[in-house]
Amino acid sequence: MSFSPSFSRDAASFRPSAIRAFAKLINDPNIISFAGGVPNPDTFPADALASIAEKVIREKRAISLQYGPTRGLPRLCDSIAKIGRERKIECSADDVLVTTGSQQALDLIAHTLLDPGDVVAVELPTYIGGSASFFARSAELAGVQQDDDGIVPESLRELASKRRIKLLYTIPNFQNPSGRLMTQSRRDEVLRIANEHDFVIIEDDPYGELLYVDNADTTPMKSRDTEGRVIYLGSFSKVLAPGLRCGWIIASKEILERLEIAKQAADLCSGTLDQSIVDEFVASGALAPQIERVRAFYRGKRGTLIHALEKHFAGKAKWTSADGGLFTFMTLDADIDTAALVSKAVANGVAYIPGGPFFVDGSGRNTMRLTFAKESDDRIVEGVARLGSIV
Ligand SMILES: Cc1ncc(COP(=O)(O)O)c(C=O)c1O
């Protein structure tokens, strides 16, 4: 018996993640993996979180084990607004909606703003979890070119002149998957085009704090959003722990109120235990030193990977500098199909994510995403050598 007649029209548009399929391949300890997309568990402050968890469960059960406000725990909203202001976004706790990870924010926004057939402009390449949320609402995804400075304004302008863009989804800080940082002048240009053509921007910023160089300007577009058209997303996943499903939205009042109603229907409130733990951690002043530790942890690994790429791929490929975030993105000769090559790589004990699935226009077959998050320095060096011999 088939239940497909029971499924909604949107369900017919659901797309499974093309990269989760690869994740199954790479849990083998014999394989050196550049394929993951997750933080390294060694960065999770487990002891501090364990004692906070015990404290909030024992001493604050009426909050930590109870339903909470849909907007989020008030003190956490305050702390998030403070983080927003540190990032130069003018905001208060009233402008914040806590979400069950920023992934939920993407889903709520898609639900609230998109009708079937609406055009969502996404970067080429873009984050697959973002595209999944838009596809799930039967939107049409249109790719916008990027170069090393971020979105190419002419490409966005061209799309805006041909199609009515409803939404632009961008990850300006150390993008997943490309690792790129959009320049501030490009951000201004993107904002100008959005103002001219009247579309909403989702500015997704889970990686802005993970920076490994001194001269990177990660100031969000939202800080210069005079019309309230930028919906800013943040997350504790990459700096604290993604198992504490805790992200947030900062948006204008009218949009936020709608998203709050969508969230009521989705889950009433984000997990209050997760929020209580994050709230205590942040309120105790532990976040800033934690971010420093996480940066230090990844900085060396990132250097090792980039150095190894220079040794084995110089003149044969191009890769992004990964001044922050978790990824570098490599572009090989046009005739190399990285998806076809992946089984050979795995047979040789090294794994990566083929770049194709990150491009909504079907391009990018000669690209791959590499993370430096998982492996030790020795294994990074060995893995790049293996990759070099295969390619
Ligand atoms: C660009 C981007 N946005 C959103 C997310 C979702 O993060 P979370 O739901 O854990 O906050 C991720 C996770 O990898 C991501 O890379």
C-alpha cells in the first residue's frame, strides 16, 4: 500500500540532504575525514555544562523543566540582544526570538514568507539545510554568483531585473560551504539592491565568531539595515554545542510577531532545559573565554590544512583561505567530477564532500568542501597527501 496520495503538495518537494548520505561513509576511524560539517566535540565545555545542567535542574526546575515563553527565556533574550549590540546591531530583547537552532529559524521564515513558486535567491554554492527549508515550501531557488569578495552584485541585479525575488538567503561570514567572507562594500551593495527591488534578506551568521585572523570585518549587514528588511540569524551551535539546540532571530517587529506565531504552532517554545543551560553559561561570563578557546582550537588545524593544500595542490587547484568558520572549498580542473572520485578517495582512506549538491543550478561538479574541524594535524597532513595522489 502506498501512502503517497496522503502526502501534501509540499511533501512532494521535500529533498533529502545529499550530504547526509556521505556522512554514513565517514564514521570509519580508518578514514581520514574532511567530510564532516559539525564542530569537534573536544571544543564542548562538558564539565562546565554538566555542573550548570545539574544546578538548573535541581534549583530552577520551575523554569528549566517547564514550558517557557515562545519568545525565549527573558534573561537569555537580554543576553542575545547584548550579543547583537556587540555585533553593532541596534536591538533589545524585544527584537529577539529564540529558536530551536538556526535551522528552525530557516524553516519558520520559509513557512511565514514563502508561497509555492516564490523565488528565493541563494548563493552559488549555499548551505543545503537552507535550500531544504525553501524547497520544502515549494519555492523556486535561483542561484547568485559569488567570487572571493562574496555575492557578485551584477549577478544579483540581473536576477532581480528578470524575476521577482521574494527572499535572498546569504551567509556573509565564513560561509558554509565556501568559507568565504563577504566584504563590507559588497554587503552594502546587496542591501542597496534589496532596497531597490524590495525583497527580504535572511542573513545567517553562525560562523562570524569563529575567526582566525586579525583583519576580518564580520560586521553584519543587519547593522546597516535602515528598512528592517534583514532577518538576522545567530546560533550557539558552533561556539558552544549544537546539541543545545539554541539559535535566535533578530528581526523587525512585524516580521518577528508573525514568526512567533509560526513557532507556537511548531513547538510552543524551544527546549527550556537547553535554554536554561545556555542562559546560565552566558550570564556567568563564560562565553567570551569559550569563544577564544574554540578559535585557538581550530586556528592551528586550519593552518595545517591550508599549508598541506599549498604543498600538494599548488598550481592544480584553487581553494578559499578559510579565515574563519569550519571549511575551505576547493575548485579543481573543470573536467574533474568530485562526486565520481569520492569512492576512490574513500577506498584510499580519505573523505570529502563533493561540492555539486551545494549549487542549485547544477554547477560545481569540480568542487569539494573540506573541513579541518575533525582530524588531528598529523592526519590532516596525511589526508591531503592521499587526496593529492588521487586527484
Ligand atoms: C549556514 C548554516 N546555517 C544554519 C545551520 C544550522 O545550525 P543550528 O541549527 O545548529 O543553529 C548551519 C549548520 O551547520 C549552517 O552551516
